[in-house]
Amino acid sequence: MSERDVADPAAAAPPTRVILLAGPSGSGKSHLARASGLPVLCLDDFYKDGDDPTCPREDTLGIIDWDDPAAWDADAAVAAIEAICRTGGCEVPRYDIAADRAVGSTPFSCDGRDVFVAEGIFVAEVVARCREAGVLADAIVITRSPWKNYARRLVRDLSERRKPPLTLLRRGRALMSAESDLVDGLVRAGCRPLDARSAARALAAQSGATVAREPS
């Protein structure tokens, strides 16, 4: 066997890698991702359609449990991340939360950057898979006060009319009580726990940008 027949690990490395950015709903991860100046993939766009029979239901609220990973298509998300890392872009779904379904697709491109951010609440489901695929640059979970997250989330969801107000209030209280377990699970999955300012600095280090002001 000649030297040319031996695989070169460096040559097989993908030209682009991903920073997985997680945090409870309302923690400001979307704001920090956008402020970094890096291309941002919204992992929430990989939710399953609301009429998918595999979606779990939240009996207390009488709706689909959108905070259960089973409501999310991890395989499709990982496939998109790997495609972006190896080719620089791909077509990704465009999800309408109010309609509970994808309403089309849109092209995603890294625009020649060698790193991009993928942010969402289900990062724990894909950290190990991205690491095994050799495409992981970093994995971060943002830690903030649960009360601040509750307030920010409620203002956002009401302004965007994501769900009826009563549903948003009840869901917000349930999310706040489960927040500690969510963060602990992300840490166990391999994410670094950082406050908002430290997370902004970590993203800036990857992009070469000035540290953005973290959300209050």
C-alpha cells in the first residue's frame, strides 16, 4: 500500500465547524448568537409538524409538549449541521411556531466562514453526535436567573403571538420550575456553563468581533 492510499486525518477534517449554543427559553441565546456576527442556524426550525403522530402531548396544558426532545427532529438537525460543515451550506426548514409546522425552506450559507452557531433548546440531543462527526468547535449553555428568563420569554412570546396568553403563562411557570434540570442535562451532555457576558466573549473569540452587550 502506498502512502497515497493512507487516509490523511487532517485532509478529512471538515472546512467548517459548529458552535452549539444552548440555554433555557428566554435566556438570550438568540440575541447573543446574532450579535456574534457569525452565521446562525436556528435549531428550533427542526421541530416536527404539529400533526406528527410521534409528537408527545402535555396533558396538563392539553397541547403538544414542545419542550420534549421527542417533538424535535434531531436526525434532520444533525444532517443539516454536517452538510453545512462539509459543503458550506444547505437548504433548511422554516418553521412557524404559531402554525405548529414548517411553512417552507430557506438556503443557509456560511458565506466562507469557518465556524457558525447553531442555537436552540435541544442542543443536548446533538452534542455527542457533532463531536463524533468531527464538526464540533464548542458547546455552550447560557446560565441566567430563571425569573429573568421567565419575564423575557413571556414578553417575547406575547409580542409574537406564539400561543394564547393563558397558555403562555402556564407554560412559562412550568418551564421555570424545570430550568435547573434542563441546564444540568446540557452540562452532562458536554456543554460549558457560561453566563451571558462570558458566552458573548467566547463567541467573539471565534468571530474576531467586539463583545456585544449581553441582554439584561
